[in-house]
Amino acid sequence: MRLPPSYREFLQVTNGWDEETRSSLRLLPIAEVGWTRDVDPGLAETWGPKLGLPDIPDEDYFRYGAGQDPIHIRDEYVPGTLYIAEYLEGQVYLLNPHIVTPDGEWEAWTFATWYPGAYRFRSFWDLMTKDVFREFRP
């Protein structure tokens, strides 16, 4: 499976992110990246299809940014997300290959125990610039 462009570019430059800062989890090198169902079966099972979340209409699911409700995830996607960060203190970053933009970007999630579900972004690039490094923007 071809990885999304912004994530591929990131890996070509860094092949992961070893620094753990208060702004970022350790992003895994490509050799450690894997499907959530394989890397973290507990997360995949707990938040997967057995959870039985109600169907979410597209107008709610595809709401990104300030109006987004983190519970609006589609639980059937969780096991097949790509696990790209070290799970740390209840948080992990995931890429969702079930939602792909016309330019090949996959939806990106920041999944954490302190809110129900995941905050979703249109791409890895959006996750990094609008969430991970938001405190560094002017």
C-alpha cells in the first residue's frame, strides 16, 4: 500500500522522530510502523467494530477543526489504521487509509484517553501543523 504523500515526505527526511517533547509523541521509524490491529490489538478491539458506535452521517464525520466532535469516528476503521507513533500516556497518532483525499492523503487521527474517540485531520500534514506544533505558530 502506498503511504500518503506528506507522511512519505516526512519519513524520507527523518524516518521517525525520536524526540519526545511536550508537543509530540515519538513518531516511529518505518520499520516499527504497523497496522493498529497488529501493533496494539487492545486498542483495535476496544475501539473497533465490537464497540458498536452508531453510524455517523458524512456531514458529521467529515467535519474537521473546531466544530468536530471526537466521538464521531467510524469504529470499523480503527483496526485498519496505521499506527505511526509510540503510545505514550494514553495518546497515539494513527493514519486512516479508509479516507483518502484526491491527492492521496490519508485522514490522520490523534487518539487519546482524555477525550472520547479521536480528533481527525485531513492529512498527516494537517495533524502536524494544526495540532502537534500549534503552540509554535505565531
